[in-house]
Amino acid sequence: MDAVSREAQISAKDAWYSGRSKDWFILEQLVTKDFKLKYRRSVLGVAWSVLNPLFMMLVLAAVFSSFMRYQDPSMGNYAVYLILGNTAFQLMSDSTTQGMSSIIAAAPLLKKVKINRYIFPVQKVLFAGVNYAFSIVAIALVMLVERVPLGPTALLWPFALLMLILFSIGLALLLSALSVFFRDVMHLWSVVITAWTYLTPLFYPVSVLPEWLRGLEMFNPMYVYVTYIREVVLYQQVPSLKMHIACVACALVSLLVGYLSFHRHEHKFILYI
Amino acid sequence: MSEPIAMADQDSIIDVNDVSMIFNIASEQFNSLKEYFIALMRHELRFKEFRALDHIDFHVRRGEAFGLVGTNGSGKSTMLKVIAGVLKASEGCCQVRGTIAPLIELGAGFDMELTAKENIYLNGSLLGYRKDFIDAHFQEIVDFAELQDFMDMPLKNYSSGMVARIAFAIATITEPDILIVDETLSVGDFLFQQKCERRIKELVDSNNVTVLLVSHSIDLVERMCDRVCWIEKGKQRMLGPTAEVCAAYKRLGA
């Protein structure tokens, strides 16, 4: 009865979304698809999203904790220091690596249906965001076990994440557009990510770096985001105004560059995919 | 020349105005930055022009069944891409008024690992359908595809014909302004093809839906279409009533 009346309401003529809500529904479907596929046929399923960052943290802690601890006592709890940095970096590296090939992967579809092309890189970033949401459970577990309290400053955490996601969307847009024209960007980017991992203080304190390199870290967006997140979650401090500006600026610059380069060339994608 | 203009004023839904599509075929394909910059430095970026479509001009009216015929590589697919809006014409313009529903083939809007049910939602979203609309018409789609017992099975276990059934069912559950039917359909069995033909006829008879049919099966084109455009090597060879054009096209093989 209910179904019949609903059917009558939505006739075959107005079956379509208009404007942005169409894109949202596609994004919702695609991210759900990614999520389902990632854990299909695995026994532990979603638990892996929690276990992954935990294992990573345990390995790094086992290897580095003994000599890192004496380097700089201001690091605070090393396990929490590690997992906060790693998960944030993972969010960016997953977004960009997956986002980079997203346009090429969507080629059969883009050749047939008119869809806003930005959807595909954004899909991959949002999916990485969903994974980050699960690693928050892992972070909470580590903080519980290590008895690290959570202060009200943690309310600024979502702000940092939003900026990090915007930053990643910008990068993913830029990389996905570049890789359409030059496939070697894909190989190059894995090298960049590896180098970036080591250049960002993820498992070491910034104080171990030589003076000149430390000065350069302020220009490393990932250093900015990781430090911000550690300050609000681990050290319970409100970051300086300068940090806030840096967070926003990195996100906006990346988004602007990404959007402009993507938008300028997207109509040519079809000729190269 | 006066005839097409008169037709454009009269409720025409697809206007292909003198469309040409030119591809720059690089004498070499650059897939790496290094090669590209070396060529750029040496001023060796040369392109060869290739006209995939050469001054194509036709107008399709609302509620008409329009066929595109031509031998392999003659530019039919390129024409469809221009109409679907995924490819921008190099010269001329193509105007389409209304919603387009293409049949999405295997490997494009479908994911092999997902179940048929999940794929219906995914596909529907890609066509721009509203979620509540798919909810309300889900059973109708399943019934039309006749795949009730296989809804929770991953698509990789489906045959290509079964996927084509779903694709057709999703695309025709709405009343799109333009339905694009291409070779995707030909993998279905004869019973299903008959069913599809009936459905297309229904849509055409409703006078709201314009059907664009691209097929190598000249019989199908003859049965379904009101008018046909024959494109050969990118050039518009003939445009007119189905019987005339098909007869001329068939003489190609004789």
C-alpha cells in the first residue's frame, strides 16, 4: 500500500536530481562501494581499519621508542605521538595515491555518461576520510591504555581534519589531472610520498633535525597539520594564530591550484583516457 | 537549407549543427614527461589532423526514433559522445534539450564485485536518478530484467546478457527525454531483445521519449526507426526516412 502511494508520487518524469544533490548521491554510492569492496570476504572486516594503525604504531614504537625517548622529553607519550602523526599522514597519502589514478580508472564511464569529473578524485579523498574515522577508534584505544587524558582542546581536532581533507582534495585534483596526460606522475608520486614520510617528523621529534632543515619544516604542510593535531590532542594546547593561518592557507592554496589546473584541462581528459 | 532551420524551431530535441570533430593525432604518443619536454625543446611537437566527423548536420524531433548507421570506424560512436555531452565538438555545435539515459555497459557503471542490487543503486546514481525514485521502482527494474533470484549475487557471476538486462531495465525505468540504445543490447537473448524492442516502441509511442539507436543490425534499425542518418568515414552520406537510407546502405554490400 505504502509502496504504491510512493510510486504514484514519484512518476517516471521527475526521477532526476537537479544540480548538486546528484553529485552527492553519486559520491555517497561510490564511497559506499569502496568501503564494501575493501572488506568483502575478510573475516575481521571493518576491524582492520582499527587494527592497521595499531599494528603500525606497535612496530614503530618497538623499533624507535628506546632511543627516541631520550632525544626530546617534550615529545610526550611516544605511542600517541606516533599514531597521531601516522594516521594523519596516511589520510593524505591514501587520498592522493588513490585519487591520482581515479580519472583514468573511470575512463569507460566518462566516455559514456556526462558526469562531473571532479567526483572521482573527491570520492577517493572522502574514502580516506572514512578510514581515518575508524583509526580514531585506534587512537582512543592507545590513549586509554597509555592513560593520556583528552582535554577540551581536542574540539579543534575536526577543524584540522577538515583543512587536511581540503588540502588532500586539492592535491588529488592536481595529480589526477596531471596523470591523465603524463602517466609517469604515478611512479614519481610514490617516490615523493616516501621522501615526504621521512621529511615529516612522524616518528622523530623535530628537534633532532639540523637547524636549516627545521626552518624549512614550516613550509611542509604535513608538518603543520601533524603538529596542529598533536598540540590539540596530545599536549592539550591551543595552537598559535600562526598555526591556524598556516593550516587554512595550505588548504586554500592547494584547493585553488588543484581546482584551477583540473578545471582548465578537464575537457581534454577524454582525448587521453 | 530552409528545411533544417524550420525543423529546429519545431520541437526539436537534438540539434546537431554542422558538427566536425577533429583529433590531433600526435605523430608520436607522449606518455612520459621526459619525452614530452624533449620534443617540446626540439620543437618537434607535430600533429596530424584527423577528421572523425566532417560537417554533420541533423535534427531530431521529440518523440522520434532516430537511427545512426555506418560501417565500423565511420564515426557513429564519436557522434554519440558529442550528443551525450562527453566530447565537445571542434567545430559547429550540438544542442540537446533534456535528460539523456545511455545504456551503461559492463565495466563502466557496474562493479563486478558488488551484487546486482548494489549495482542498480550505483548505476541509478550515475544516471542522476533520485534515491527515493530507485527505492520506489526497484521491484519494477528487477521484474523487467527477470533476475529476481539473482539480486544478491555478485555481478561477476553474471553473464554479459544478464548485465545488459539490468542496464536496459535501469535506463528505461524512467521516461528520459532521450534514450541512447547502442550495441550493448545485442548481447541479450532473442526473447529479451523482443521485450526491449516492445519497451522502446512503448516509449516512442508515448511521444515523450526520443530514441537514438545505433546498431549494426540493419533489421533492427528498419523495424524501430522513423528516420536514419548514414555516416560514412566521418561524412554525412545520407539523411532521410528509414526505408530509403537503409536501402541505400544495404547496396553497399551488394
